[in-house]
Amino acid sequence: MTLIEPVMLVGAAIGGVVGAVWGFGSGIGWAVAGLLGGVVLGPVLLILLLLVLAMLLQLRGKRSPERP
């Protein structure tokens, strides 16, 4: 298993739970819609977040002084 599969599974789990909890206040239908939306969008957003963090770390590394 590569690194992408666990990231997508964790993103789907977190997105599903967050979507269901946010939707539950409006009714059971919204909770199910939030669960499904979170399962679909969770991995995408988590991967994008990790890519942005990686790019920021790359920028930070390039600004540091050169080593001999």
C-alpha cells in the first residue's frame, strides 16, 4: 500500500463524520447528504491540504542559508 491510500481513507472517514455531524442539526436527510458529501470530498480536501503544506515546507527550506 502506498501513502495515498491511507490518506484517502482517513480523509473519507473524517469528512464523513464531519459532514454527518454538521447535517444532523438540520435533519436526518441532511445528515445522510453530509455523510455522502464528506466521504466524497474529504479525501480530495485532505490531499490538497497536504500538498499545500508540502509546498510551504519546500519554500521554507529554500530560504534557509546554504550549508557548506
